[in-house]
Amino acid sequence: MQPRSGLVQSADAQIFYLEYPSPHPHAQTLILLHGNGEDHTCFQKQVAAFSGRFRVIAMDSRGHGESSAGSGVTIAKIAEDAAAVLGALGIE
């Protein structure tokens, strides 16, 4: 399936994500968070392996890939950004 992309406002940054829907209507969600200096493209093999079983979300951390930097990167901000993406997609 083709991914859906989007931008979510999280505090002072725009966070980019790709959502790969699962063919299973009640599939669990798997969010992929990359390491420092990378972006969502590092997960191509993982997406291929998991998207048949899970709804996969690959996001760019602030200041990486297609996400804006805002006021900078901290672990707390990355967690807030992930929560903002999940909330925008209606995922508890």
C-alpha cells in the first residue's frame, strides 16, 4: 500500500510522518523513531517487513529530514512530537 504523508504541529515544530496502513482493519500501530542524524528513510526494510502486520508510522524527529527544528531537540521534545503525531492520527 502507498503511504500517506503529513505534517503535524507540535509546540514550535512541524513534524513530518509517513503512515503505512495495514491490510488488517484492527492492526496495532508501530511507530518508528530514528537515531540522531538520520530520518524516516532509514526504515525502508523495516517498513517492508512490518507493514503487512502493523499500521506503521515513520516520523522525522525535529531538525531531521522533513521536520522543522523548532527550538531544538531533546528526548522530552521527541516524545511530545511522537505523541502529537499519534494524537493527530487518532491513535491513543
